[in-house]
Amino acid sequence: MTTELLVHEAVKMGLILSDENLMSFNIFATELIKWNNKVNLTSITNEKEIAIKHFIDCLHLAPHVLNQDIMLDIGSGGGLPVIPLKIVRPETTMVSVDAVGKKINFQRHVIRLLGLKNIEALHSRIEDLAKSHAGKFSLITSRAFTRLDHFVSLASPLLAADGRIIAMKGLGADDEITESSDVLRSLGFSITSQQTYSLPNNMGTRVLLTIMFCKPA
């Protein structure tokens, strides 16, 4: 994996990656490629693209993750963004959820392999999780999981008071914002910040959307 590029881009985000962090990313990339032969985890199987399109992309969320957060990653698939975030934010309690058991098995394997603590991978539908974890999470994330309005609808019962939702989006984010605005408003939420960034080597533009509940006046 291109560790030099990973280190360089992380510094731009205010992150200093240790040798242990880099080893964890290398192991994660190796396991992602290995397991992908039997479980459909990702369409990206080139090590350089994994470093850029997965790891560097996910790390853009790290400055928004606080040590005291209880974070939920919805539709986490192969553990993205939750595992890269856990590598660099070890103090933060994290939960990932996915409805596909094989993907959760992969996440649990990587969690054990890397010795990650205070992280749980749950095989569940998000609608069912709301029954047992209502109002639990201060931060809820997703990466290209579903349309913005659907994501916020699913996430809102799980969000703690004064919590925030951060959606990771790619091309078409502006159209999605427009199409979702009425639903977000009806749920009492609004987009409080929109951060656009470009991945290295012209590998695409991404957007982080922070969404919060708006208290009635």
C-alpha cells in the first residue's frame, strides 16, 4: 500500500499516523483484497486505489469524530468508514451495523486481527436496531449507503439529543440535497455544514454533509 501518500494526506487533516496505524491499514487492505475473492466487499481491489478511495476518503471524517462520541456507522459494508476511523480514533466508542452477515463477519475478523477495542459490529437491519438503541448515538455516519432523506429517516430515532449526522457523498450531492430538503425539513433536520474535498491523483471529489436537529424557536 502507498503508505507515504497516506501519511502525507493525513497530515493535511491534522492526523499523525504512527507506525502501528500504518501497519493496521496495511493489514486491513490485505484482508479486504483477500476476503473480496469470496465476499463482495468492494469493487476497488488495487492497493493504491484502496489507500486513496477508501482510507484517505474515510479519514476526512476523522477531524469531526470526538473522543467522547458514541458513533454509529450505518450500512458499513466492509467496515468503511468505521474501521479506518477506529484506527485513528481509538478512544471513541464505535458501533457498525450492516444487514449482510458475511460483511459483518469480515469486520469482526479485522477487529480481532487488529486488536481494536470499544468497537462492535452488529448484523442487523437498522430499523430493528432502533428498538434497542434509540437515542444512543451522538454521531451517526454513512458512506454512500442510501439517499440522504432515507438515511436521515433511518438515523433520526437512534440519534442522541444534540447529536449530529454526517453523510459522506460523492457526485450528485447537490441534486440529492435539493431532492431531500422537504423530507429533512419535515423531520426537523437541516444541513449545518457542507465540506467538499478532492482525493489525490484526480480520483474524485467528495462531500461531507453535517445534519442536525433544529430546535423549534
